[in-house]
Amino acid sequence: MKTAIITGGSRGIGRAVTIGLAEAGHHVVINYAGNEAAAQDTLNAVLSNGGHGELACFDVGDEEAVTATIKLLAKAHGRIDVLVNNAGISVDGLLARFKAEDWNRVLQTNLSGAFHCLKAVTRPMMKQRYGRVINIGSVVAASGSAGQPAYCAAKAGLEGLTRSAALELAGRGITVNCIAPGFVDTDMTQALPEERRQAILDQVPAGRMATPEEIAAAVVFLASDGGAYITGQTLGVNGGLYL
Ligand code: NDP
């Protein structure tokens, strides 16, 4: 059975990806940062559907914890087939007043976190000459977004990391791609004030936010055999928001 690690796999997009990959036959490792109840609920959904999975609590920004956990997982399962770098946070604020500590926190989670996990799976994936890495970016990496300097910088960095890793690892049967969602109905967007949500919806040609399952479907495809020749790409899943 193939093993897939989904960072931030407990809620929102990550939860839908976890359920999708479990349905596609993967043993899913559900990473989360602290909300154990949500992680357990997602694991229960996988198990009650006849799937296989386990929980792994670590902060993706903590390189030591990431390395140690992924080493244990590779040993326990004999292989790591899929990594979905999905864990992310958003701290918004205007550039002139943006705090360095918020900048560092966003970069540490959204960009360094993906680097730590990707670096840790590289060895087992190279050894088995197979791997699928899918990074969850954002439409704002390309479009920019006023009031989100750190978030946009981190997501743009993730696209650069994707292309660089794709070139380095293609010869070993490992693909590395990025999915750039537009607006998705999750806790992250539910935290926005109602008028901001409405302003966002007004900009989306499809006239609605994506469901987490619509992002998960793209991840499951890239992780499948059908995705074998796609690497270094960013796939927009955004309802036409940015073309
Ligand atoms: P949610 O806020 O709904 O869920 C975030 C998930 O990430 C949770 O499982 C959370 O775990 C986990 N997480 C947060 N910080 C860490 C950390 N340091 N280490 C490990 N896990 C962590 O987010 P979404 O589902 O909305 O977003 C998922 C990804 O998609 C993010 O990368 C986001 O930037 C991106 N995205 C989202 C869009 C949207 O409109 N929602 C649009 C474009 C991109 P816990 O619950 O334990 O804290």
C-alpha cells in the first residue's frame, strides 16, 4: 500500500485531500499542529470509510521534529510515496505596519515548512525511485494581494521551490508540482469579515468559492499514475479568478 503524508491534513483542504488519497488506496499520515480533536475526526472519517491512516502531530516549521518523524514513518512503512505540503497559515496586514515576527511566522510555516518536509522525503523517494510531491500554493503567488505581503511571498517562494526540486528529482521518478487554489470555503476564509468574503466572491468568474473536495481532486490526480509526466507545474484551481 502506498503511503501519503499530508501536512495540515486534519482540517479544510488538507482534510479533503486526506480523505481523497485514502479513497485512492493510500495509507494516510495526517499531520496537524495542535488541534487533536479535528485530526482524530478526520482519521475516524478515513477509518469508517474502510481506509488506513494514522496521526502525526508536529510543527512543519520545526526542522528537527519534521526530520525525526518522517524518518520514523519511512522506517515503519518501508516507503513514502506521496507528500502533500498543505499546512499553512495566513496573517494579514499592510506592509508599512507588518510585524517582522508575523513575517517570520508565515515564512516559517508556509515556505520553510514545505522545504523541511520535502528535504526529509527526498532520501526515501530517491531510494525507491518514485515519489509525488504536491505543494499547495495560492493564486496570490502570481496575482499579489494587498495586505498579504508575507503570505504572497511565501506562496511565490513555494512555486520556485517546486520548479527547482522538479528539475533536481525528475531523473529519479519523482514529480513535484504546485496547486494554486483561488478561494476555498474553509476555516481560513470563514475567518474573513462578511464584506471581504462578498468582495472576493464578486471577483470570481465562477461566482462561488471552491469546495475543499475540488482542490483535493486535483491533488489525487497529480498523485495518480496519470500524473507521472507532469512535473514542475503550477495548476490553478480558481474558478477563473486569475488567468
Ligand atoms: P485551514 O486553516 O482550514 O487548516 C490549516 C491546517 O494546517 C490545519 O490542519 C492546521 O492544523 C495545519 N497547520 C497550521 N500550521 C501548521 C504547522 N505549523 N504545522 C503543521 N500543521 C499546521 O487552512 P486551509 O485548508 O484553508 O488551507 C490549506 C492550505 O491551502 C494552506 O497552505 C493555504 O495557504 C492554502 N490555500 C487556502 C485557500 C483558501 O481559500 N482556504 C486558498 C489558497 C491556498 P491545526 O488544526 O492542528 O492547527
